[in-house]
Amino acid sequence: MSPRINTPRAFLLLGLAVSLMAPLQAADLVVPEDVIFEKNLEYANPDNQHLQLNLARPRKVSGPLPVVLCIHGGGFRAGSREGYNQLCLKLAQRGFIAATASYRLAPKYQFPAAVHDTKAAVRWLRANAARWQADPQRIGVTGGSAGGHLAQFLGVTAGVAEFEGTDNPGVSSAVSCVVNVYGPSDFTKSYGKSVDAHEVLPLWLGGNLETARARHIRSSPLNWVTPAAAPTLIIHGTEDKYVHYEQALWMRDRLSASGVEVNLLTLEGAGHGFKGADAEKADQTLIQYFEQKLSAGK
């Protein structure tokens, strides 16, 4: 079925095919000649965890370049930054500096540890912008599923002290725009609508809705939307069994009601983890959005 997009203007398709949810192992990764790819760069060390990121950048640079941070999914308890290596390479070929970061996982590290980590990653990229000829004022963020949630959380909580953490202090964690790929927006309404919410959320939030309701509320990006939130593109399938499609509608409507620019790409019949034409459409739209919002190559 054909996708529909809720946006003030249609996005121009690029013909790129980058799978958002098809991890490519490092051993299989082919780095294009026009890209420099650096692995295992430590960006923070909370609780002696030595958090790292991989970073791709164009070999030839003409002026400060925009940055995109990619945040992996995995239910806050699994997943790997390596799954976004391929997208980072594609973004570098389009004129971006792109990074994919690890963060602390549940159940050992519960909310808001992952939020603290992703904000620390943004601050580290901003603080080290001159090192790669990056523009610290043009940083976008994306992620899928749990990573989509963390990306969206970055977009709505810039400067909220309780979520900033202590690593890489003194630098803003604000982002210029967000691409949220089927990330949940309201955890209080996930139970009964998601096939694994009853397993995943208690591990990350320290209890279920009855025993940890306050954490469910605080960790839901829907509850932190203000007019200062970053412009956002949401990409979601109507047949998602892990994060119900209505979660995207709630976030779209809340952002819009607050006067924040928001677009929604709906993929009819698509589930969680896009494949084939759905993956291609999502990737094309994601890259086009970052080009428009961050003005890559301009």
C-alpha cells in the first residue's frame, strides 16, 4: 500500500536505500572512499561505563558541516550502535557528520540514565565540533523505537536540569530537529497496545504502571512538549504491534497544538522494523528532512 505523509510540503525523494532497522556488522561494513569512518570514540564515562560512538564524515570538507546523531533501539535493554553505521555512511556522503552512539541499558541502568547519556553525546559532539569542522548550531537527532523515544526526548527537554546528567557539562544539549521513527510518546497508554510493554517498561522504569506511575509519566516525551520543542518528523506504520500508531498521532497533535513544526509520514500496513519499499521510503524521507532542516551542502 502507498504511504501518506502529513506535511506542509512534499519531500523530494532521493532514491537512496538505507535500512533503518537492518543492522550491518562492522566486519561487513564497506566504507566509501569519500568518507572517513572513526570507531570507538569515547564520549562519556558514567559509572565507569566508557560510552563510545562511531563517527562518519566526508573526506572533503567545505565549511562547517551539520551533524546528525543516531540512537539505536532495543527496548532500552538491548541493541547496538553498529546498527546505524550504514546510515551514518550514507549521511556522510550527503554532506553530514553522522554519529551513532551507545548508551547505558536496562535493567542495570534505568530511566533517566539513557537520557543523560544521549544528552552527553550531543554535548560532546558540540564541544568537539571544531575537531571535525562541524557546525555546533546544526545538530539533528534520529532513532528507531526506543531510540526514537530518546531522540524525541532530546527534542522536548533541552535545558531541563533533571535530565541533563553530569557528563560533558557546560555545553547545550539542544538539537535543531528530530526524526522519530516509531518511538513511543506516552508510556502510560502502552500497556495492552504493545506486545512487549509489560516486559520492557518495568525493566526500564523500575515497576509497572501501578507501582511506578510517576516514572511512566516523567519518561513520556508527550508530557514535556512546549513551544520551544525542536521541529520534528515522525515516521510510523499503521500496523506496528510494538509501538501503536496512535502514539505518533498523539505526539504530532501535541507538538502542533504547541506551535511546533511537525510532520508525520504514515506507512500504511507497515509494522515495527520497516522492510522493502517501506524502509526505502522512510530512509529517503529522513535524509531529505535533515537536508531541508540542517541545510547540508548549502
